Amino acid sequence: MMTQVVIVCFLTLTLPVMAVNSWLAEPIKGLLLDITGVLYESGEGFGTAIPGSVEAVKRLRETGIPVRFVTNETCATRAELIKKLHHHSFSVSEGDVFSPVPAVISLLKERGLVPHLLVHPAIECEFSGLVAGNPTCVVMGDADEAFSFANMNVAFRALKAMEDPKLFALGFGKYYKHKGQLQLDVGAFATALEFACDIKSEIVGKPSPLFFDAALSDIGITAKEAVMIGDDIVSDVGGAQKCGIRGVLVRTGKYTRSCENHPTVTPHFIANNLSEAVDLIIEAQSKNIHQV
């Protein structure tokens, strides 16, 4: 009887550990990292680097694991974003960062579309030369305080005046954390226009599969060889998993305890922060190499 009790206790203690580490069993040949809420917390000025995140990115570089930064950041130009990362001593180049603004600009040029902009004033300059004549689409980013009733109504009227209305959402997040508080993200406002105009947004950014695929292609790996680490249970983790990428949630940024019991998305792993996740990945990769 005592032997049976010992065996049952042993299984109870070891099985969860095995389950937790199963996501590390397959080789990891590249990482996709969110930026805000994973590398640093948004706030005044340059914000605040999350403890251990700078060193975590450095360790990845040193071990030779390729990293790409996939962000829905649309409150600053990519150049300003790089400047902010460099301020915190992150080792990153512009080519490492995938953000919605350059992607949607390429798309607009390719299709010959004229946008009506509902974006943050800081990125309006990125669209210079494209806003001329009657709009044939609406582009929405995280406009922050510019998400007023008046501005939403102008965007609504622009869509209703189009023969073939098109709405581009630069990401589709529900909310994010800014200056220590949660606030509505572009997905909430885009959904309002979808409802009013009986249309669906074309998402440029996470969780669009095309966005994840572009980063994977740049590294030169397949989805099953990658891991996405983010603080958004739906756009980061859920979006990656739908593409076949392993999704890791961190308890920083916009994370709340309810994320751990999400009705439709179950992370492959939940780490306290980026540093913890990176340590596990590097350790697992080292063991895999030695086993080979």
C-alpha cells in the first residue's frame, strides 16, 4: 500500500513538470519577441526597461539564436522606436523590427489606394505623399487621444461615401498598458466601424498570419521551429499558435491573471518575464545539441 502511495505521489509531482517543458522538446531556431510589455513598459519619455530584458536579448545574440521583434506599435515611427530601444541598451537594428506602418504603406502603394488616416499624430508624416484626393480606404492605428467621437465619425462618413469601402487596422488588440493603466486599443475602435459599416477590417500587424510569416521568412525558418513571446494572450500567443508557432505568455506588460484562464487560447508556457523564458530556451537548446 505504501509503495502505491509513493508511486502516485511521484507521478503527481513529475507529470506537471514534464507537461510544462514539452514545448521545449522540438528545436528552436528563431524567436519572435513583442516589444512593449515584453522589453519595456510604456510610460513617460522612453518608458522603463523590464528587469532582465536587456540581458535576455544579449544572451540570445551570444548563443546565436536569431531574433525578430514583431510589434503593433503605431504611436511612434520605426526610427523613434529604434531610438527608444537603443536608449535602453537593446541590441537591435531597424531590419530586426517588423511593425504595421511600413507594411501598410507598401500595401497602399501596391493597390493604388488613398488613405483617410485615423492614426497617432506622431506617425502621420510616414504617409506623406499618399494622402491626396478622395480617400478610397481608412487606415486606423492606435490614435490614443485622437480617438474622439468627432474623428471616429469622420472616418465612418469616409467609409460610407466609398463605393468599395476598405478598412485597414494596424493590429487588432483589445487593450494595452500605458503609464501603468490599461486603455483601449485599435481593435475596439475598428470593431465599432465594422459594425456601423457592415465591413470587416483587413488587419496589418498581429494577429495576421501574413505578419508572422514575414518575420519567419526573414529568419529563414518554419513556424514549427519558432517561438513567439508576448504579453497579449490573443494577438501574440493566439495569433502565433494559429500559424503553428509556439506561443509563450509573459506576466509583464498588459498581462492580467485572467489571461491564464482564457476561454480560447492556452499558452504553451507562462513565464514571469522574458528573462525566465530565454533562460529555459537556451538551456533546452544546449541539452538538445549535446544529445545530438
